Amino acid sequence: MTSLVREIPAAPSAIALMHFSNRLTFETDCSDVYGSQQACEVDFVLVDTRAR
């Protein structure tokens, strides 16, 4: 019996690399934002899109 985790096969490495590389176009890591704020290097607009 296959688990729910393995029900959908993993993407090939090239496609996974493209997917995660493209995410960086639209998103950033929260630790990078925090580091920039702590260093007073805030040259960006931070938009919080979390739902209430």
C-alpha cells in the first residue's frame, strides 16, 4: 500500500530546481527580511498577505 506522501511521484530534479528558483522571483526568506531590518538596510516594501 502506498502512503499519501508517495501517492504523487516526486518531480524530476530539473523541474524541481526550476520551480524553487522561480519562487525566489516572487517570495523571499523571512530570515533575509529580518536580517535586512536589523542591519537598517530596508530598501524594499514588505507586504503582509496573510489572511486574517
